[in-house]
Amino acid sequence: MEAKIIEKELIAKQNDVFRSAFKQSARGKIRLSRLVAVHPERELIVEKVRNFNDFSPEIDDPYLERDFGAFDHSGKTYFWKICYVDLDFEWGVDPTQETCARILTVMEASEY
């Protein structure tokens, strides 16, 4: 049981580092939905994603991986989600695998 807790803590930390850096790399891609990409306050929305820290196991973080968040901005709700994929960004993988990369998607809730 303790190994699973340590594993979840490591995944959460890796997700926090990736999200707060908000930079693309060989192990991470950033995707903005159409409405976020053209939003005049796009940088403020991105900043809210980078600084997000309102996790709740009952609402948006049931697996304690810190891979999803929702927030309001200018009267609209936005979601961000981290998905775990292989290094070719094609197939889903377990986030504990050495070959894990991440994709962070930010969208307006109406686009879901």
C-alpha cells in the first residue's frame, strides 16, 4: 500500500512540474482548444492553469495524480487535463512507465 502512495505522490509531482512550466518538450506537449487559442485573455487563462492548486479528491482529483482541474474565468468555466502517452504521442501508457510523455490540454468547458 505504501508503494502505491509514493507512486501517486511522484505522479502528482511530475504533473505539477509539467503543468507549472507549461512548456513543450520531447516528453510533453501543450494543446489549447480553438476557443482558448483565440481568446483575448489567453495568457491569463494559461496562468490560471500554471498556478492551479485547488485540487479536491472528491471533485477533480480522485486518483491523487493532479491531472485535471476546472476553474472559472470571466464568467466561463475552463478545464485542463493531462493525459499519459508513449514517447511517440500515439498510445496511452501508465504514468509510472519510463516511456511516459504527457499532453496537457486546456479548453473551455463548452468544448467538452
